[in-house]
Amino acid sequence: MNEKKKPILGQEAVTDARTLGTPRMLILGLQHLFAMFGATVLVPILVQGYGLPLSIQTTLLMAGLGTLLFHVCTKFKVPAFLGSSFAYLGGFSTVASMPAYDGLDPELKLAYALGGIVIAGLLYLVLALLFKVLGAKTVMRYFPPIVTGPMIIMIGLNLSGSAITNASSCWWLALVAMAIIVVANIWGKGMVKIIPILLGVVGSYIVAVIATACGAQLPDANGVMQPLVNFASVGEAHLIGLQKFILAKFDVSAVLVMAPIAIAAMMEHIGDISAISSTTGHNFIEDPGLHRTLTGDGLATAFAGMFGGPANTTYGENTGVLALSKVYDPRVIRLAAVYAIILSFSPKFDALVNSIPSAIVGGVSFILYGMISAVGVRNIVENQVDLTKSRNLIIAAVMFVSGLGFSSVGGVTFTVGGAAVTLSGLAIAALCGVILNAILPGNDYEFGISVEGDKSADLGSY
């Protein structure tokens, strides 16, 4: 890639934001905070919907700290923000509903899921080592789009039921959220087009507040009528305070649910780094190298999981802000990370976000989960996967039936050393895909040939 920064739309790219002055730098950092915010806090909101107490405060704290850790690992060169990954939502949902965990305290279930995220993060380090020793093209032959594409598709489809459940609590409010996202994403300009999720949540929340003021109510789980938006917890919460940390615990079944998702997440990471490289004109795949970016992402994910946060991933929204502002200085991203850390110390802010009606969450996830699956389809299309080949059809067919079929029956449970171990549908699909791709003849995928394809698997954010 061309290292020289060229004027874009009449504006010279900025690689040192200090030349713009401190006030402008602070504002640019705030813009990156807005870009990542909607998607980052949406992940714990969705996970709470599965019955797991994932904290918004902890999520913001780990996003900020994870971003700073990533910048250290990449020699402060890569302008990337690490926010909550949507890829692991299916894993959280599976762990929450696993028959083997019936009757367990929700905090313990979450701790087991977090243990799986820690292991998933450590798998990044294994891939980073392989990239360093063997090279990208050799390693990527085992994870072509015919394997990662169906994985991404199934992540979205496995979650679709929860979107309907949440949206059905108040369909008109869910439709408002969906409409705002669609309008912002299709007809929006500039920053509006980059933050459709945030606009969808905020816009529909304002509508819900107005409706509440007009007397709108909904029945709760016990059939008792409640205000559409309930501010009781917001008034009771302290302005500043620390969230209780839920430390990771390790159980084989949860690890086998969460760890295989790292296959899709790691491919997403590679696509994101390709996109950032293309946007800024600096080849970060070569310098500081994918082994460093994978190490940074993996350590950030493992650290977040260990102390109660969701997996991290490089964020597409912030890449969009880079393209919009033409300011490519990583210092601006680090400012956004500091802002996220500061916000994480406000229980009142956490309570405000938790007051969002479930119907809004349903409307947003209605679009989001479908888009995750659509990204998987795009990954297959842009890499020009030949589905007229029998090997590719067989791999996709086995993965789809394994992923969706086994998920519908709670996975496969077997006993190892007296302990019950459960393989989720996604885990079985991942194993089938990798094994079939390795043993069936005709694997002609070569990483780096299609730039558009290599950067297409971005399911971390919208």
C-alpha cells in the first residue's frame, strides 16, 4: 500500500493531531467515543436480555483499557478502537440456556462464559505466533471464506429468536428504532451514516420518554402495568462509583461454546486491519504486522473476559470516522479510550442505559442480527467463493445443518473423565468446517488476492 498520505476531497490527511491544537484533538476524541458508544453498550444490554448480568460499566472500562493495551502491543501505530464484539453474542445466549447449567446462579453462568472468552482471546496469540512463523498465506488456507462465511451467517441466525421476543413487548416502539436505523444508514450523510445504531437507540428512547410522559404503559413479567420508561433506578444510583467485578471461571462446556467463535472473530480482525490500512494508506498488515495486532486484540479480549467484560474487537465505526475526518493519528483514538474509562465510573449512567425499554433493544437487534448474517453472505460473495464446486457446497451444507440443527436441540453432551461436556451447534459447525476444508481436495483460496474480500468480514460493529 502507498505510504504517502494524499489529499482526500481537498483535505490533506493529518497524521499528527497535535498540529490541530488541544481543543480540536479533544473534540476529535469525543467523535470517536460517539462512534463506538452505541454498539459497545448494546452488547451488555443484549446479554442482560439472555439473563446474564454483564455490566455496562465494566464493558466501557474494558473497552478503554483494551484499546490502550492494543496500542501498546502495536507500537502506538494503529489507529484502532477496540469495543464489544457482537460475534460472541451467540455464545452468551447458548451458555445462558444450556441444560447443563440449569439452576445455576446467573453470575456463575456469566463467569463460565467469561472463562470461555479468556481462552478465545488466548487463541489469538496462537494464531499470531503462526502468522509470525509460517506467514499469513499458509495459515489462512485453513480458514477460507467458505468456512468463516457460514460461521458468521449462523451467529446471526441463532440469535434471531431473541430479537423477536424483545421486539414483541412493544412492536410500535421497536419499529421506530428500526426505522431510524434504516434512514440513518441509507440516507444519512457524514457522521450520521457512521452511527446509525446510536441514533436508533437515542431517537427511539426519546420517543419512549415522550410516550411515557403521555401515560404510556406496558405489562411487566407479572402482568402489572408499568411505565414504558422507568427512571426509578436512575434516581437511586450514585453519580460516581465502582461496579462489582465478576471474575472468570473455567468450565470445559462453556469454553467449547465460546472458543470456536474466535475463528470468526480472528478473521474479522484481519478484515478490520485491512480496512484501516486501506483507509489510512499505511500497510499495518506489514508494519507493525498482523502478529502484533492479533496479539493486542487477543490480550485485550482475554483481559476483558478475566475481569467481567465481553470480548473486544476492532471497530468499523471508528474506521469510518477516520475516513470522514482524515485524521489518522492514533492519539485521538487513545483519547476516546480515556473518555470511555471515565464514563465507566458512573453507576447513574449505567442505570440510565439500563432504563432503555426491551422493545428498543429488540428493534435494534432485529436489524443487527440480520446484518451479522448478511455480512457472512457478503464475505462469501466478495471472495468469489465458487458454490458450483461440490467441496464448497458440502462444507457449507454440513456447517449449516450442524450449526442450526444441533443448536435447536441444545448441542451434544458427552462425558469426559466423569465430567459432562457440551459442544454447542456453533462449535460443531466450526470443527466440521475446518476439518472438511483440510481434507477435501480443491482448496484454492489464497489470502491477499482480493482486498475487498479480505476486509469484508466485519461483524464487530455497525
